[in-house]
Amino acid sequence: MADRAASPTKPKSFNLTTALLLVLPLLVLGGVIALFLSTGGGLHLSAPAPVEDLKIERTVLKPGSIDLLVRNAGPQDVTIAQAVINNGVWPFSVSPSPSIPRLSQATVHVDYEWVQGEAYAVTLFSKNALPFSTEIPVAFTTPQPNSRTFWSFTLIGLYVGVIPVYLGLFWFPALRLLGRRWMVLLLAITAGLLVFLGLDTLSEALEKAGAVPAPLQGIGLVGIGAVATFFLLDAISRRQASSGKSEAEQRLSLAYMIATGIGLHNLGEGLAIGAAYNVGEIALGAFLVVGFIIQNITEGLGIIAPVLRDRPGLRSLALMGLVGGGPAILGAWIGGFAPNATLAVLFLAVGTGAIFEVVYEIAKLIQKDTARQPMPFTVFSGIVAGMLLLWVTGLLIK
Amino acid sequence: MKDKLTRRNFLQASAVTLLGTGGAALLGRGGQKATAAPMAQMDHMQHGGMPGVVGEVDHGKNGFNPTDVLTDFDYGEVSTLPGGQTLREYRVSSVNKNIEIVPGIEFPAWTFNGRIPGPTIRCTEGDHIRIHFSNGSTHPHSMHFHGIHPSEMDGVPSSGPGLIQPGDTFTYEFDAEPFGLHLYHCHAFPLARHIAKGLYGAFIIDPKEGRPPVDRELVMVMSGFDVDFDDANDFYAVNAIPFHFDQHPIQIRVGEKVRVYLVNILEFDLINSFHLHANFFNYYPTGTSLTPSEYTDTVMQTQAQRGILEFSYKYPGTYMFHAHNTEFAELGWTGHFEVLP
């Protein structure tokens, strides 16, 4: 050790002093924390009132009973003391226990003869008399996973996701006949569509983030999910670009990426529709489904835009349609049977990242295509047209 | 995208849905749910469950039991003044105290003598009354009696001693008049909060010649509790504890004459009411007349209204009594008479 210390030629080597300096702040930190916890550090931090947060994540209605799935999102244990339904105190039971540890879940069960189609307000009072409320806008038996409801959710997914995307793909042969300028226009339209969908997905993710228990930091999850997905896809595409693949192959993989991004977006749509169905809001469903079919047909268009000049096999086209539309079915299942705000936020965040990355890829493709023959207004009108297309068809849904 | 709907949005959306039935027709299957027509009754409707709480509050820890409050009359320390007038002296102190209102929920109450309602102060018309009030709480309070008395004995901030500061004492002193059923409460501002926190009680002045004898006299003070301080009651009760007389019916016998001193001191809601099942009662508003004004089974009282009910049961069995503001009933203001043969 002595000669190491004396040796100026190896100043960067790891020695005991470095190790000590590395560990010292951690030790001191531990000491400060211990001191603070034992003495309060001279601050008077005891709360004048208890801080409690209980999220009623889901209500499950069965004939003659209401179950509330709750999660303690506060910093300390929450004990449920009373249950009030529509201005009546009702006997209830909680499993596993009325005392719910931080971030744990519990199920509050109330025997209650609710009436089909009526609305209910439910309030749970904690031991500290803090009320936590939820509302059941339209009461009806919550769909339980069985072959019939499974098939209904599958149908919903088919209608809003798979069918429209495939319908869009049928335009492939006709679009192949277009000239270069029209193909660039179509790519620009696709970029516009995706920008619109990306914003939509992002806003949905941010809105849902509010329903995520505070300690799980919904907004943070949106950021992590979106940014990680963006850069992961970017890395994958760069590796492919440098792997010596032909341009046609790269365009095909771009088409797959668009399909993936759109698929994630449709997963989000499926989640929302499934969840709406779950709480009875699907009353406006038929009209909504028609709107989705019209809107999502443009998604099929977007998927094939990069490969119009190539000859992708039928199999590739079928697979793209499945990747783009199929997730709507998966989303409807999850949203319908096991709605979970945190999971939904993650899916939507991943969708956001994927969609914006794909926009970036399309932008690169357009740049390549217009390198020799610039057509700025084609690109401009394509992007605006793409966004307007979704805005106008969106009028049917909103 | 597909926003989560509130009920109002939902109703609006239902209207839009009707416009969209053209679209619905394209999708017969999906359209089945898209009806805005009234829904049919569920075929499995049964009448089993009743509102109520799970478990029971700790009366020992609360320091009072609503059943005991029914028949607990404070006649004061009685002596005779030189002129021959009867003197009654009462001791009342205000105390901050946590009261378990419903199982599991403690309400940070303000009380007279540690109970809700405060002691039922009872005397006879013409008696001289001295109430030695000491403020043992952390806020200024007062005692405001309904009745006829001089301004400085009115217990309001603007006259006499005004509010009694924590640790201070004051003796409210006046001749008891008129006979009837009255009440007292703290008159510090904000008044609604001081009353809702529990500072109230019944005040009975008997007529000189007395009322006709009955077998049982019961005091019922109707009130509510705003446990989350949003200026709306979360629970309602007679003698403070919701559902208490559901869990512990009041036992009487067939043919027994029952007199109920009924006082409403409910904050935040405009009215309260009392409905007796399978029976009718004579009603004496404010108890200031010995002739009943009404023979009925339901009376309505606004805050500070009160009256005397007299009835007896013809048949044995269990009979409900409750606020016929049924919302209050299901939030705690419900009880039973158990009529023994």
C-alpha cells in the first residue's frame, strides 16, 4: 500500500482511500437518517391530521351484492370503519382485513339489492372519518369471464381493431399504381395520422395517470414507458439500417413498426372500450363502434404506405393487419375483466413512444424519397390531411 | 378518446345515442345495450338486508349510553329561597371529548358534561334556576337557554358576560318560564359548528300543577354528525348514537302510557321528523299547552322546534320509530319499541 501511495505513475488506481471516500458519504447518510428518525432532527413533523388515501379501483356488481376493490395509496395504514351507499349506512365485510397496509388491496363486500340501470354513490369512511367515494353511474351485473362475455369482448375488438385495419389493407393493389409524388403524399398522410394518434394516446395516458395510486407515480410511468419505447425502437431500427439489409427490407420492417405502434394504440382503445363496457357506459357503444371502424380504416392505410413500391407477400400483409388490429381484442379483454389503471397507463405510454418513433422513421423515409426531388407542399398537405382525417372521423366518436 | 363518463355526461350521451340508432341498426347485436328506455326491475329482488352498522360503539369509553339518556333527568340541587321560591342549582361544564359515533369512527366532539346530548335540565315553572357553567374546553363557549329571561342571561356574545373563555365560569340565573319543553345550546359563532359539535341538550319546565301522570317519560334529542366537516351530516341519530335503538329496542308494555320529550337540534338539514309505526300519538307542540294540538303518527320539526308525544301501544310486538326523512333513517335515525304483553 505504501508503495502504491508513493507511486505517482498510477494515480487512478483503486486504493483504500478511494474506497473509503466512496463509502463514507453512504455511511454518513445512514447516520443522518438514523439521527433524523430517532430525534426528528429538531423539526416538528407530526401531522395535525392523518394523511390517508384510499383508491376505489373497481366495483363489481353481482345479484344482491356490491364488491369494491380498494387500494391504500396513502403513506400509512387505512382502516375502513363504515360503508354508506346512497345515503344509507350498510353492514359490510372486508377481506382480508378492514385494516389495509400501504399499497395493499382489499375487497369490501356489501350485501345490497341494487337495481338494474340505477345510479349509486358509495362512500367508505376510514377510522379517521375521512370519506372515500366512488360512483356507479349505471348498475348492472359486472361481466364475469365466461365463454359468452369472452366472445363479446372478442367481437368488440374485431369490430374496432382487426376489421378496419384489414379493410384498409385491401387498398394495397390500387395504391400500388400511384406515382412517386402520390406515394410521398400517402406517407405524409400516415405521419399526420400517427401524430394525431400519438397525441391522443399521450393525453389518454396522462389522464389515466391520475387514477394510478400516488406512490406509483403515474406521470413518471408515462415518461418512462414512452421514452424507453421510443429509444428502444430507434436503437432497433439503427441496428437494422447498419446490418446491410436492402432498402425494401428496411421499408418492410418500417411497415411492421407502424403496425406495432398502431397495434399498441388499438390496445389502448380496446382497454378503454372494455373498461367502459365494464361500468355500463357502452350504452353509446353501437354508434361508437361504427365511428371506430371508419376511423381505424385509415390505420390500415398507414401500415402499407411504406411498402407500396415493394411486393410484400400476402402473409406479411395478413401479419401486419393482425399486429395492427389484434391488440384491440386483447385490450378489450383486459379492460373488461381486469381493469387496472397502472397497467393501462403503461400500455398507453408504450403506445405513445412507439407511435412517435414510427413518425420519426417515416420522416426519415420521406426525407430519403424527396432528397432528389423536393416536394415540400406535398409533405405539408399530407401531414395536415392525415391529422384532419382523424379529427373529422373523430367527430363521429366524441 | 373514450372519456370516462359521469352520470350527467352519460345521460347526454344517451340522447346522442338515440340520434345514432341509424348506426346501431347496422350492428344489431351491439345496439342491444344502447337503449335509453327505463330498465326493467331485476327479477331477483329480495328484501333481506337492512341498513345498519357492524358492531357497537364503546359506551363505557364514550361515558354515556343513549338508553340511559332517555330517562336521565337532572333536577339540580334543590333548596328554598327566603321568599319561599324553590331554587335549583345545576353544574355544567363544557369538555372537548372524542365520542365514538359509529363503530370505528371517533368524532372530536364538544360536550356539556362529557355527553351528547348534555344533561336534561328539568325544573318546575316559577322555580329560580342557577346554572353554574364552567368552560373546561379550549374554545370560548356559552349556554343559551330557550325560555323567558333577562338579556344578560341570554348566553350570546353580545350581551351579559358574552362568551365564557376557557377556564372561566359564569352562573346563568333566571326564573323558569314558560312551562313546556325547551332546549339549550352553545351560542358561540360559528354557530352551526358549535352546535353540530355536540353542545346542546333538552330543558324541561314542568307546569306548576304537573302533567297528567304516565308510566314512562323518555327524552329524545334528534341530531346529526358531520364527521368529515363538509357542512353536511354523515350520520343521524336520536341521543347521539346512530342505530342505537335498533340494536337496543326501548322496552315498554302494552297499554303503558308513554310520554316522549322530542327535541330537534339537527344542523345543516332544514327539517327533521319523527314517525311512530302502527300507532298514533297526541302531540303538544313546545309542550306549552296541556291540550294536544294534533292526533297523528308523524311530526315535522325544524331546528330548535320541539314537542311532547303521548301514546300507548295496543298490541305487543316490535315497532319501528324513525325520521320520515327516510334518508336520515337509513343513516342512523332509526329505532324500535319492543312492546311486551
